[in-house]
Amino acid sequence: MKKKRTVVPITRPTLSPFAAYAPAFRSIVASGMLTMGSHGKEFEKKLASYLGVAHCVTVSSCTAGLMLAMRGLGITGEVIMPSFTFSASGLPLVWNNLEPVFADCDPDTYNIDVSSIERLITSKTSAIFATHVFGVPCDVSRLQAVAKKHNVKLIFDSAHAFGSSRDGTKVGNFGDAEVFSCSPTKVLTTGEGGIVATNNDALAEYVRRGRNYGDDGESTKPFPGLSARMTELSAVLGLVSLKDLPKNLTRRRRVAEYFKKRLLACEPRLRFQHVPHGVETTYKDLSLLIDPADLGYSRDELQEYFQSQGIETRKYFYPPLHRHATYAGATKDKLPVTDRIASQSLSLPLYSHITRKDIDHVVAAFKRFHDTKKS
Ligand SMILES: *Cc1c(COP(=O)(O)O)cnc(C)c1O
């Protein structure tokens, strides 16, 4: 089937008018300071104050930030992580010669199933590494308790969750380090980029030097780092995005609630990722669960229909990591929940400036498809 022109994209960054960036871009070009300058420093300061953490260190991507954070924390051997996460989550382990041990996910929040972690811990385990899936924070207090009991590090792939909170505490404050992504599909964006948030002074210093080769020619203890700095232009994009964040998050949450309400009006048995009480999510993704036993059709059939209507959706996260060739040898529990959610979840179009008309278009397409299948 020929793919129809995209009418509703899966996501778009919500940007300000060019005038919001222009003066800073102009001053960067005038000064010739393209990286490691005043905008980057200001961005880091504002990020730390927004999150209420001691350090926010900007890097060129979440992946690079995780590579540095894991190495800086001295993580070795086995790392327990979810399989239901974005493929990039596993890469920092591969590059650090760490062995992923995959845990199953919770059937409602899709986050790592904390109750399954303890039986996966061995003498080689040095860390738990969890993703706040689609922006819903993990059960952080239970994760912290398990990590403490077994004396292992706790790190988060917080790529989806800048602006999320749990019981009033913002994501960015949990575990030994949290690493955010600022790629264009994330709510806070710098074009490309990442942020390492931590209260650990030594780790912050390690990442600061590590993003700059680990050897600036002056350090007394050089180490092999990365070339992973954030440019000044990216920092400007980030400063504007951070200023707009409260407004964009409010819009996004309102849009997501409206979207859910409209879809549930078509079919009350539809299910979405559960947002627990006391949690504020970024809705990085609005994930619809299609259980063929309930609905009589598969997630893939629905996706194909949406595609024929010019509506872009994503099978996040399919295949889950334990089914990627890269991790074929990795230790894994049986992961029945992960396999089920990965085969049933579909991320719908969502961005902060999506129009009601676009949402209504998606809802109408869903209703047409659903009603045909029902009858
Ligand atoms: C986007 C994303 C990443 C990768 O972020 P980069 O900044 O592109 O390295 C990692 N993990 C998750 C869960 C993501 O969504």
C-alpha cells in the first residue's frame, strides 16, 4: 500500500518564534564562542535551579551522558535494567563492557518491575539502571531501598522525563545520577543534547572533564573521555525551551487528557499507560494499549490503518531490548509482561502545539477502524 502523505506527525518540537533566539544567536556569532561559553553555563545553572539538584552538566546526547556517568560511577559487571525501553538505553552498557540483565516491566506503568529485581542480583551486580518510561517516574523509593540494601548504584535513563515529578519531587533528584535527552522528540530540546543531573560532586567533575576528552592538557589525572560537549547554539535552544517548559507541559497534559477522554468515549475498554497518584508525567508519549483479546484486532492492524490515513504512530518499544540481536547473549528472566506490552502498545501523535482538529482527525480515524472491526 502506498504510504499517504503525513497529515498528523507523531511529534514535532514546540519552538518559539525566531525572534526569541535571534539576539543570542547573533551574539554567539559576533563573539566567535561556539562552545563552552556563557550560554552553556547559564543553561546549566538554570537547569540545576529548576530541578533543585546540585549539578546539571550538559553533554552532546543522553547516550554520551550515560556512557560517562556509568564510567564515572565505577560501574562494572552486571547491570539490571528493563527490556521495555528505547534501544539507545542499552548502548552505554555495551560501550562500557557492562552486561545487561533484563528485568520485566510493570503491566500498568510499563516501568521496571521492582519486585523482580532482587532475584536478579548476583555478586557481579553493580547497578540498577531504570527508565522513566514515557515520562512516568519509576517507583523510585522502592528502587532506592533495593539499591541501598544490596549496595549497588542506581542510575536513571530520564530521557523522557524532564519536567516529571513524583510526590512533589522532580525527576533529576533520584539515585546516583539521572540523565536526560534533549533530542528533538523530547519536551525540553536543544536540537541534540543531554543533561547529567547529580548531587555527587565527584561525578559532576568527572562528567565535566569526561565530555572534554578527559584530558585538557592541564589535568593532573587525565583519563580517556569523550568529545561530548554541548554547543552554545544548542544551549540557546535549551534556554528558550526551558523558559517555555511550564507552558508546554501544561498544554501537553491538557491535550493528552482530552485525547484519552475522546478515545475512551469511542471505546471504554481502551487502556493507556497508568499514571499513578502523585505523579506528574511529561507525556513524552501517549501510549495506547491494543489487546486483541478485548478488541478483536491487533496493534499492527490499527497502525496500518492510521498510516493509510496519513497518521503517524510508533510501536514503542518494539522489539524490546532482549529481542535485539545486540543483546542476544544477555541474561534475562522470562519477560512475559514486556513481550505483551511491546506487542500491544502504540504511541499516538502528540506534541505541545498539536491542534484539536488534528486530535479529532485521529479520533475519527480510530472510530472508523474500530467500528468496522466491531461490526
Ligand atoms: C531519546 C532517548 C535516548 C537517547 O537520547 P540521545 O540524546 O539521542 O542520546 C535514550 N533513552 C531513551 C528512553 C530515549 O527516549
